[in-house]
Amino acid sequence: MGLPQSTIVRHPLTYRLLEVRRVVRITPSTVRVTFGGDALEGFREQSPTDHVKLCFAEPGADLPVPPVIENDMWVAAPVEPITRDYTVRYHRPDVRELDVDMVVHGGGVGSAWAERAEPGMRLGVLGPRGSEVVPMVHDWYLLAAEETALPALGRWLEMLPAGVRVIAFAEVSGPREEQRFATATDLDLTWLHRGDAPPGTSDLMERAIRAAELPGGTGFAWVAGEAGCLKPIRRHLRRERGLAKEQVDVDGYWKRGIANHDHHEDD
């Protein structure tokens, strides 16, 4: 028998203009924004890492420039929307609500918007374009994330089967940034505190993963964060741990010095 294979499920590419219903500061630097509206009819998501592009207004404008979509494709236009990628945290189709967790870090379009977000404001949401569906049939899971990927880590922990063994690491600046996650898994979660070191400069996750004792059987590793920090982790999992390509998803959610880095797996 071969290893379980991930599959990509495509969703119709849809732009929605949504209204902010609630804003909650869940940690000193993380804001949970709840969007709502009838435009969420038909919104689809189904995997822990599903993400949307939030579309922000130009300075001085009230509403974002909508993307031009033709034949289910986003096509170039004279004026493009200002976009940033964010994970879908919660989707409640029964009440047409969507939660997105946004990190406030003192700079950048998304951070500045999250800092002043309040009910009644409107924002554009594009996607998700698709879902990478990992068969949740492995014997164990190794999960690791820093602030930008904590929403996806929370979704993993909530969606994995009850009782499955999970070893997880979450890197934040300090204890006040820790979050609570609901899970039915057999979870061993370690919070890693980097202190005053800037995000994307620490090797805490790499050292924690190298020191981890992984169970027997067939496992799956998902690690997400700053792209440069992830390269040695991916090499370690593939070469030193001997995990096959199908068992490893290392995803660069952002890159130091790059304003709008696309999610991708780093080689």
C-alpha cells in the first residue's frame, strides 16, 4: 500500500464584499475579526490550511478595488486590489459569518487595518481558491507554527480525529501571546517563547523539532511560518527523519523583507 496522498479540491473563485460584525483582541497582538453578510452564501472551505485574500481599500478610499474575474480566473486590470493572505479561522454558514485572525505587528497594510477595525467597516474577501485535503488517516502528526500560522494550527487541532497522537510546537514572543485550542486529539503542545527576538529570526522551532521523539508508524508533518526559517526544518524532516514527500508539508506563510509573499512549500 502507498502513502496517503493529498488532493487539491478547487472552488469557484468568488469575490465578496463583507461587513465587520465583531472585533475581539484574543491576545495582545492578535485580533479576531468576524465578517458577515449574505455574500457568504456558497462560501466553501474544507481543510486546515484554507486561506483567503483580504482586499484592502486604497489610502483615502472607503471600499477596496474589486478584482476582475473572468472564466473563473483572476485577470490583470489597470488597477488591482491590495491583497494579503489570511487563514480561514472559523466559518459558520448557518449565520453567514467568517472569522479571520490578524496579527498586529506595527507595520503593513493588514496590521494597520486590524489595529483600527470596528463593526460596520467593510472589506473584500477573495477565495478560497481551493483546499489541499490531507487524508487524516496517519498514526501521528507533527505540527509547528508561529504567529502567522496559529490559525491554521488551531484548525488542524480541531479537525484531526479524536485520540490521534499529535506533537505540536507554537512559537510566540511570550506567555501573553499563547492561545487556547479545542481538540479531541492526544495532544502534546509546547509553546516556544522567543522573547525580544524579531519574528522570523529564531531557530526555536527547528531546535524543538530536531529534539522531538516521533512515534512509530506512519506520520505527517506540517510546519508553517517565515520561509527562511523553514528551509533547514524541511531538510531535517526529509533527509534526517526520512519522511517521504507525501508526509511533509512545510509552508512559507511570509518572508522577511517581502510585503506580500505567496504561500508556498519551500524546497
